[in-house]
Amino acid sequence: MSLKILIAEDYKDLADSYRMIFEGRGHEVMITNNGVECQNIYKQYTKQSDGKIKPYFDVVILDQKMLGMDGIETAKEIQRVIPKQKIIFVTGYGKEVLQKLPQLSENALVVNKPFTVQALLTEVEGFAVTKFREMVKNRQSTTSLNY
């Protein structure tokens, strides 16, 4: 299952690494340099031509410490648009982020730096498994109602 992933990372080498890892696994990746750019791209891709809001990204990956707008503020803006948006913070400031997470939905989590590629893939692609299970469950519920 190919995912649409939006990433906000101000360190170019790390952003390039993310792109290589995720695109190498067949995912569609969009990189932004900061929280403001990330939020603008997010809104651009979720707003439909008829003005309605529709989910586009499966997962948003945010660096916590960025110039302008940090990861927490970016996440709050994103979840104002789509409250159930899956968000992963990749940060070396795990305790600080965890203390602020209660302000966000249960769909946000933290991957602490340093981390392994496999740990990040597990978190990102694990969201895909959860989404797939929800979709199957919803289809089964609909199908059982039709009989």
C-alpha cells in the first residue's frame, strides 16, 4: 500500500534521506523546509476545488525544532483542518514534545532521535496497517447491513 507522506524538515541532508527511504519503498513523498511551508502545502492539498476539505496525506512527519513555526504549532494547525490526521514527530527533544502532546489528538506520536530507519518505517507504515484494518472493518459493517 503506497502512502502519501508530507515531511517538514529544515535539515536538507535528513530530508533527502527521508525521501530516499520512503520513495524506495514505493511511497509518495513531499518535503517542506519549515512548519509554515508544511501547513500551506497541507491546506493546498486537502482543500478541494469545491471548497470542501478531503484527507490527502496518510502521514505527516514533523521535525520539532524549526525556524518560524515549530512542530507542535504546525501539528495543531494541521489537526484544525483534519483532526484525525496521523502525525509523527521526529525529534531529539522527546520529553518536551511528549509534555505538549495532550494538546493534540491521539493520532500524534514521537520518534526520538537518534533512531533506526526500521523504527521510523515501523511507525509510518504501521499507520498504513491501522488505516487498512479500519477500511476493511468499515466495509464489513456496510456489507453486513446490506444483507
